[in-house]
Amino acid sequence: MAKSPKMTAKRRKRLPKSSFGVPSKRKYPLDTKGRARNALARVAQHGSSSQKAQVRKAVRRRYPSIAVGGRKQGKH
């Protein structure tokens, strides 16, 4: 898997709200598959139950091939 480009404050500010798992707080960037996987891990450790649901839904929508909640989405 290719490494995601380094996330700088400037790059993060340029991302649209839709590129975050929790858009209202601009938390958990989902601009790459690697960051989407990381967002799932981080929200599982530190997020509220509503944030966990938001991030899982956003990752499922944006990257259907990533397994979310133990289930792989997309074509079977």
C-alpha cells in the first residue's frame, strides 16, 4: 500500500468538510484509504458512540472496499 502524503496544517485546512469522518469538527480525515483505516482505529479508541457511527458511515460511503465493523462492503 502506498504511503499517504504527510498531513500538514495547511493541507488539512484545504480539505473540504466532506473529507472528514466528523465534518462538523473536522476530525478524522478520510482523504486517503490509509487515513480512512486510521480514522476507524482512532475513533474506536477515543471517539464517542455517535462519532464512531459517523466515521463508520463515512468510510463505508467513501471506500466500500474497506471492512467496517468486521464486514467487507461492496461486491461479494
